[in-house]
Amino acid sequence: MNNDSTVFVGMDVHKDSIVVAYSVGFGEVEMIGKIAPRVSDIDRLCKRMQSKASNVVFVYEAGPCGYGIHRQLTAKGYPCMVCAPSLIPRKPGERVKTDRRDAAKLVRALRAGDLSPVHVPTVEDEAFRDLVRAWGAAKQDLKQARQRLKAFLLVHDVRYSGRADWGPAHRRWISGYSFDSPWQQLAFEEHRRTIEDRLAQCTRLETALREMAPQWRFYPTIQTLQALRGIQFTTAIGMLAELGDLSRFDHPRQLTAWLGLTPSEHSSGQRRRLGSITKAGNGHARHLLVEAA
């Protein structure tokens, strides 16, 4: 065994299991099989891989299981890449997909250098992003609740003569309206109560964001972004929660490419064709930036 070799370890991570494959250098890819996602099982995997070579490199796809495995491995001193699933090379004619094949594919792509890493936020940044996303989800729920109430009123030919912009006058009219049928009135009150609950939730979360933002390390950047036209507090904090440390982008073109705002291209020979924006990367950050613009 050559101790100067590198062991490439690919992990197909799921909620209840991890399928592991590895190769020593550019040798044959071998399967370990399933292990549990417990800390003790991953520690045993590290010891087993360390016995095969001095350098061990791990990789797994970004997904719903988060970055816990990445943080555990990096804390033990092992390089670990969390790769973007949409950028993993795939053969056009490949029709068979299994966990074992996915783990082996990660090993081959890692040692060939064909994988694109995603940005792994710090624990503090991820916690603040969770709070920002909870606020964004509450805003989306409020929008849907208002749409349901408007659809309910339209079905029963109930029309507001003024501007239905959910301002004070519009809300007073909604609170004072009543149906003749007690069943319809009960349904109407439930729609109205849902809107009030979502409004209260949005207010609570926005208040919490404003109170906690000064404690975040990116608060000076939030204040700087608000100097730009069209960007207010909620837009600035939402964008930074998704983007993280802006210094990781060496050039503005890298940032626009990460946001998916660069045009798609399909060129060949002397012919150059540019299409719509790629819409790659973080959709929420792109939505905030487009709305601000």
C-alpha cells in the first residue's frame, strides 16, 4: 500500500442511510455499502479510510440533510466537498440510477476534478438564514391567503369599489362585510382570520430580524446595501442571508453567474446565440434582486 496515495470517498447521503464508495488513487472503485448517518459510524468510516492511505477526501451532494456531515469531517481534519447536484456530469443515455451507482459516480467525478462545490455557510450564518427564510415563507403564506380570500369573494360576486391593495380602507371594508348564509360567513371569517394570523406572524419575524441583525457579522454590509436605490432592509438582509460572504466572489461576473442572471449561450463556429438568463444558483436571492431592480 502506497501511503502517499489519496483515498477518494463518495457518499450518497439519505436521511436514514449513507451509501459509501471509494478508490485509492485512480484505482478501481470499490463499494463499502450502507452505513448509518450516526456520528460513531462516520468516525469508524474515517478510521477505515485512513488505514488505506494518508490522505482522505470526501464528497457528497448538497441536499435536504444539510451540512452536518461536512462539519463533522472538516472538524476532524478531513477535506470534504459538498457538490452541486445539478452540475454533476451525466451520460445522456444513462437510464439506471441507484444509490451505489451514484456513490461510485461521485468518486470518479471527484478524482477527475469534474465537481463544482457549493458554499457551506457557518453555523451562525445558517441559523440567521433560517430566520430570514421563515420570514420569507410567512410572506408567501400571507400572499396565498389573500389570493384565496379574493377568489372566494369573486366566486360570490362580491366586489370592492375602491383599490383592493390591502390598505386600511380595504381591510376595514373586508372586516365589515358579512354573508347572508351562516355557512358562507363561517368560511369567510376563516379566510379573514388566516390573513390576520399571517400578518401577525410576518410582523413578529420582521421585528425579530431588526432586533437581531446588529449582532450579525454582516450587519455593516446590510447598511451599505441599503444605500442603493430600491434596496430596503428586508431585501438587503434576505440577499446577504442567501449569498453569505461576498468576498468569495473575485469578480462581479462570478456573482451574476452564481445568481443565474447571465444569458444562456449556444454558439458554434461563427454563429453565436444568446438566450434568456440561466436561472442557475439561488432562486430566492435572484427574486429579491430582480424585485429591487
